[in-house]
Amino acid sequence: MVAVERRLELLKLEGLGFSQPEIVKELSKIFHCSERAVYHDFEGRERWQPELQHVENHSRILMKIVNRYEQIYRQASIKLLTGAQEAIQLGALNIMLKVNRLFLTLTIKLEQSILHQLKDTFQEFLKSLENSSEELQLSPTSRNTYSTIKA
């Protein structure tokens, strides 16, 4: 149970922007464990993070990310419009540009992923067609059926 709490805190601190060494130091103090235990959590996260966060539906996760980006963009645009100081307005513009870049990157990666999935599906389809055509050539009854349909 301690490992689960430590890993949840790891994700929280990482989400807040802390670096890996900072997270390791902090968590080893809080949970009275070795730094190696926390580094081990980082190394094995592809196993435990999906289970811990109940990652089952990737499109739902994508929607959460898009929603967060939109919220950040909205908050920055409000600061841009209502900020009295020029530094605040420039900071807001900078955040808006970063969010736009993140949207673009996410969109490109999503399209690449979809194209890769389509390519894999198409290759599987072609293999199944090859297998079925081989079966048709080997089966004498199917050859007769094909010739009667053709005629």
C-alpha cells in the first residue's frame, strides 16, 4: 500500500513540474525509503501507471489532455486581456504559443498513430486475402464454384 501512495505522489509531483532528482529526494524523505526504490518506480512505470490510473480507454485520456490544454489556453487568454502589466501579457502570450505548439504536436502524433494502425490493419487484411486466395486455389470444389460463377 505504501508503494501505491508513493507512486501516486510521484505522478502528482511530476505533473507539477518537479524534476526526477527532486522527486526522488522528496519521496525518499516522505516515505522513509531508499532513493533507489523511487528510481525503481520511475523505471517500472509502464507496468504500474496504467493500472494505477485505470488507463483503459486511450481516447478518453486524449480528451482529458485536450481539455487541460484548452483550460490553460483560456486562463492565459484571460490574463492577456485583463493583465495590467506588460510582463503579464507577454507571459500569457508565451503560454498561449506553447499550448498551440503542444496541440500541434499532439495532433501530429495522433495522426501518425492512426496512420500506423491503418497500415497494420491493411497489411493484416492483405495477408488474410492471400490466405483465402491460397485456400481457393487448393480447394477443387471452390475452383469449380468459381468457374461456374465466372461463366
